[in-house]
Amino acid sequence: QVQLVESGGGLVQAGGSLRLSCAASKSIFSISTMGWYRQAPGKQRELVAAITRGGSGNYADSVKGRFTISRDNAKSTVYLQMNSLKPEDTAVYYCAADMGYAYDWGQGTQVTVSS
């Protein structure tokens, strides 16, 4: 099990940028996949981006070209750089770790994009 703590959320105008961080309580080197999910009010949680241990990322179509996921195994931290933000990006963003048998989740950080 790993504890995850997200930070970096906030209020930003459309077109702006934010960088989310996810700090893990232990090394993430052996965790195959780390991801960022989001949940908007009244909607299901959805995958935003995921990154493998080797650094390969995949993205939801809605964020391709705008968001970049990265991981620093030495710092046990995963990042989500979000550029060209849109009001529809407003949601609670969650970090997740694929532990193989289950996912561990952070508590979430709110991102609000004003038009």
C-alpha cells in the first residue's frame, strides 16, 4: 500500500496553466503505472493520463496536446502539467497507483477553470 498526497490545484482562468504534484509515501520505482484521474460534479471519474515505469504516457483524447504527465522515481513524485486549461477541465483531480491487486488513491485536489 502507498499513501498519495496531491497538491497544486487551484483557481485559474481559461488558457492558463497549473502543475499538479502527487507525492508518494514510499518509492514508486516498482509501481508499474501511475495515473491522474478526475471527477467533475455529476460525472463519473475518468482517466486523464497515465505513465508507465518506463516513462511511456497515454492520455485521454480531451487533454492530448495540452497535458503532460511525468514521474520522478527518485523523488517518488508524479506530475501533471496542464496547459491551455478550459472550463470543462474543472474537476477534482486524483492521483492513483496501480499496485497490481488494487489501486491506491490520493484524497484529490480541486482544479477550477473560470471562463
